[in-house]
Amino acid sequence: MAQDPSTSPSPSSKLLGIIDPDESVPAALSIDSDPRLLRCRRSRNPVGSSIAAWNRVLCESSLFFKGMVMGSRKKDEIVVEDVEDLGAFRETMEMMYEKDLMRWLVKAGVSKSIDVLEVSSKILFDRGVESCLNYIEAVPWSESEEEKLKSLFARCTFDEVTTQDILSRLQLEGTRSSDDLAVHLIQSIAEGTNVNARKELQSLVNGLLSKSSVYQKDPAGLNKESLYRICHSCLNSLVELFNESSDPTHADKKAKPLVERVIKQVDNLNWLLEILIDKQMAEDFVYLWANQKELIRMHPRASPMVRYELSRISAHIFIALGRGKLRCPGNVRFSVLDSWFGPMLLDFGWLQRCSKGLDIGMLEEGLGQALLTLPLNQQQSLFVEWFRVFGGKGMECPNLSKAFQIWWRRSFVRTAEGRS
């Protein structure tokens, strides 16, 4: 008497198995009067594998197999051509015998479930498709699984109602662009108050905006005007803070210490400068910094502990100019050096003692190289000023001797040689 597959203690173990092409059907299959041998072959490969299954299960589970069984001339065998993944095909056959498909999928995992979903879709195994989609939608995916799922959805079409929740995790629709959102995130960080959290989030956003990042796909880039609006806001805040430092009577008693608030805005501006340099939008920042007349006027009257923070911004600009990362017109380079070279000489000792990650050697090299990009007569006025200050302050002043020697040789030695 034939044993019903639904009452078999372990149907997938008794009734399913990969069989070598040259072997006969195992004896265990003879317990049913109506087994069917599926011969599966990969594309353009005559050698494949065989899977034994019940006719009844095949017909009830899959419209594809029902059509093949009904149209097959051989009562005990049907051939399935172009099976790309024999493992996934066999696992899909196993699923047909499972009562609790979700339990089977949980054990299999996401990657294998995606493979089974593809096979289920092709053989019209609706119960398998629905279960796979429900499972995949409800669990987290790794990045490789996400890419695998995107590839599958590009090749196969599923019921829109069933897949809309999965698609909503794969495709972002009806919202602002990633660049607009990135500017919003930058604004949020600039306004943040927790120092450690701000650093963590800055690092996170830097990774997302990096040219080498897998997340940065849009070649259009960030909106320049939006970034510069944040820069202007930070600069306005700095002016207000320096005004407050000159007249503490108007200070907000509940506000954080003045130095802490100045540091925050300087950190914001240096971070924004890094982003602008990376996106090749920073030339206007140099012009903007060169024309901070209020800050330049208040600088010498402010406490050294506060004012040297401004020179941290200048330091990043000078380094970028000296290393060729900022390519500004000559008048803009002279303007920023003429405006902030004096304050840098005044604050250099504080920058050495409180470098906060600033490479002092790189600053000296960058500053010297930046000066050497100017016309010789402009170089002369700034190098002479450095010579005077260095003579009085010594190592409290940047050592520009190497750049000074280059300027001297270009200005006088070569000129004299040319005349002779």
C-alpha cells in the first residue's frame, strides 16, 4: 500500500535525494506507486543530477511541474533543462514537503532563501515564493545579500503587493536627494553640543562623502551654496563670540564657557574646509576667510587662549595652499596671507603647546611654500616681517628659514648672476 507523503516521518530524507546519473532509483522510493524521477541538467551540460519526488506533491505545489507531468510521455521520468543552481533546485524540492516553510527558511538563512525564491518563481511554486518573500522582508540583510536581492529583482518579476515592503527597503522614493540630506546632516552636526558625538558623526559623514566610498554614487556632488551658508553661519557666530569676549557683561550666564563655544565653531569651519577641499569647492572659503575684517580687528585684543583658535583655521588654509590642494588666484592667496600671517606669528607658540592634532612641521612647510607662490615683492614684505618677529620670539615663531633662503636666492642671487 502506498504511503502518503504527508504522513511520512521524514519525507525529504526518504523521497528526495540527489542521484548520480548512472545510478538506479533507490529502493526506498518503491514504497510509493507513483514516484517521479526528475533529471536536472545545467545549461549546455549533458551531465546532471536526478531528484526523486512524488507526482502528487509536484502537481499540487507547482503549475510548472503539473504541466510537465501531464505532458510527459514517460510515466516515471521528466527532464528539467537549464538548471543553473542544482543545490537551490534540490532545496526548493525539499521545501515542497515541509509543512512549516518559515521554520525551514529561518534555518536556511537569507542567502539560501534568495536562491530558493528564484527557483520557486521559475517553477511557479507560489507557496514557496510567498514564504520566501515574507521571511526575507522580516529579517536583516548583509550588504552582499542586499546586492544579491537587487540582482534577483532585476531579473525576475514578482507580485507588486507582496514585494512592496521589500522594495521599500531597496529603493528610496519620493524623498530628498542624498546630497540634500548630507547637507542637512552637516548642519545638524555643526549645531550639535556633545563634543564626542560630534567627532563620531563627523567621521561617519566623512566616510559617506569620501570619493572612494561605496555610498557616494551621485557625481553631481554637494550643493555649494548650502555648504557656504553653514560656513557663513559659523563665521557670524565667531564674530558674536569675540564681541562677547571683549564685553563679558553681555554674556549669557547659562551658556557654556566662551572658549568651548569658540572651539566648536572653529572645529566646524575646519571640518567644512576639509569637505570643500575634497569636493574642490574651497577657493571661495579662502576669499571668505581673507575678508573677515571684524575678526582680524578683534584678534590682537582677545585673550591668547581664545584668539589662537582663529589661527587654527589659518593653519589649515596655509597647509592646503602650500601642498597645492587649494588653487586660488594670486590676489586671493596674497590677501589671505597678508591678513592672517601676522596673527599666525603671534599665535604660533600657543599652536605648538595646544596643537590638537595639528602637525606643526607640516604647518611650517606649508606656510613657507604658500609664501613662495606669491610674486617676489609680496614675498619680501612677508619674509621681512617674519625675520623681525623670529629674531625676537625664536621658537615661539614658525621656522621659515628654508623658504626664506629660496626667496633670497630667487630675488638676489639669480638676479645678480643674470646681470653679470
